[in-house]
Amino acid sequence: MCRLTFLLFASLLTASASALTAVKVGAERMAEYIPLTHNKKVGLVANHTSLVNGTHLLDTLRAQGVNVLRVYAPEHGFRGAIEAGENVAGYVDKKSGVEVTSIYGASKKPSREQLKGVQLMIFDMQDVGVRFYTYLSTLHYVMEACAEAGVPLIVLDRPNPNGRYVDGPVLEPKYRSFIGMHPIPVVHGMTLGELALMINGEAWLKNGAQCSLTVIACERYSHAVAYPLPVKPSPNLPNMRSVYLYPSLCLFEGTIISVGRGTDFPFQVFGHPEWSEKQFLFKPRSIKGVSKNPPYEKRTCRGVDLREIAIDSLLNQHQLNLEYLLEAYRYFSKKEKFFTSLFSNLAGNSKLQKQVEQGMSAAQIRASWQQDLKKFRQQREKYLLYKDF
């Protein structure tokens, strides 16, 4: 490596490291929440992203003398090695000996029995700021279960890596599902702590229940800050490029288009075996713990490679890129097969599919969102904990 190249690489590492050290996440502010755990049997909703200066929150709490009674595992599991959509089974964590209870399986809400003995719940996970990323839905159900059982909840907040903008259609109640439970846009520009306050404040829990909630906010964070994640948030979001592209590319999960699951670059490409005009090739394969039986496994797909887009360019894009979806739809002659039933749940309405089918432009589609987005921004403002973008 030449000296100039080395210096440039070193400066990038230093810039990334300084961005991380400048922000102090909620879990690192132990003086604010450890006293609240004294003489309490604690439940912990956490996963592999729940780190305190490189050490897992569970180990940190135990080292501080906190009595962690039970861990509740979301999608991808407690250690983050389970692929999207796969059920998470209960077990005993080998490292700590603490019981791990699944809340991503037959039931996604902790039951009264599963909360038995818990006097305080702590929630800490790294979100990516997109409505259909299921950590938000897990938070909703944990809040609901805590409200019903009278268990106070502490949310240890973390930055939103896509928190620099708000965009996309607002979810309509008819399309409520685990991949979209709230009337918010695809990209909401809020942290999970802020959303927890919003869920309570807007009475979105079942029967308008209220959760006894404490949010431990981040220090030195604002929604304008570019926050590089210290660990990948889930198996198929391996780097920041995939995190930044995810809001736009995940809509393809409701179509026949592959987003590169089963490759080394998921959510950084898109394509299909019949896209003959494209030169870029990729072949999905089964990858243990990441993507089992991915779409078009062992078949060569042709499509678009987005890995050459500069990170700074993605950071400067403050809206969904609908051109990816529109380009793919224009290509396919069998348009009646392009969308699947999942698309409307991802979009949060049936309008977006119809707009694409009618040949509307990205600008025309985006214009149809603006009234709802204006209302949401006003609603959102009441719950912000940090300086806005």
C-alpha cells in the first residue's frame, strides 16, 4: 500500500471512529439507569447490537450487580445469527446462564407467564429508522405487555442512521401488520426512544393503554449527525451502504425482484434471472445464519450493482429513490406477475402499486404523499428528543 493510500484509509477510519465516540448512546449512560434497577428483577429485550463500549449489555448489567431474570429475543435472535423471518426458539444463554425467551415466533408479544417475576424491563436495540424494520414492532408489543402487566419500561436510546429525513407513504390502518404497525411514513426520522414516546402519547397501544416509560436519551446526537453503526444491525444489512439503501430497496421484497439475499452484498444490488439487458451478474446461494433458500438460489440474476455509489452521495439523498422500482417495473413484460401480496404491507397502502402500474413518475408519486407527510411532521415534532435535521 503506498503512503498516500494508507493516509487516506487511516483518515477515513479516524473520521468514522470520531463520529462514534462523539455520540454517547443510552446504554453507555449507566449512571442514569443502573440506580433504577436496584433490588429489582430485570427483564432485558436485547440483541447483538446491545453493546456498551464493546461489551454486551447483558454482561455489563450483570457486572454491575443487576439481577437479570430473563432475556427476550427478537427477530434474528439474541446473538443476531438467525436470518430474517425465521422463528426464534427459547434457550439458555451459554455465556451467562440466563434464560432466553423468544418473542419472535408463534407469539411476538411477551405473555403474562413470560413476564412472571419481572419487576422492570429494559429495552436496547439498534434500529435503522424504517417502518418495516421489525425492531419497532417488537418495541410496540413489549410496551403493550408491560402496560398490561404493570411493569415499568426503560428504553436505552440509540441514534437512527437514517434519521436525517422523512419520506414515503404513511401507513393506512388496513395494512397494519408486524412489518408496519403505526401510521407513520416508510422513513420516519425518529429514534426508537422518540417512537416509544409517540406510541404512548398517541395512545397506539391496545385499548389506549399507557406504558410506564423512561427513555435514556443519547448524548451529543442530533438527527443531522451521520452515525456509522459499530455493528451490523441484522445479517442482511452488513454495512452502511446497505443500511442507507435499505429504505428504497426493501420495497422489492414485495415483488419478483431479488435484492441480493444469498450474496455477499445484500441490499446493495437488485435483479432478476430474466433481465437480459443488464450486464451485471450475481448468483444467490444459501448462507447459514444469513439467508437460507434465498430467491433464485443457484440461478444467475442480471441487474443493477449499486456498490459503486459513494457513501457521501447516499448521505446527501434525503428521500426514497423510487427510480429503482420504476425502472424494474418498466422492463418486465409480464407486469401482472411483478408485485406480490406483500407489497401493499410494505408500502402501507394499495395506492403505490397502482401508481407504478399507471406509469406515474417518481415526482408525481412523491407529490401524493405530501399532505400526509406534513401532518406527520407536525405530529412527530412533539416527541423529538434531539435537534432536528
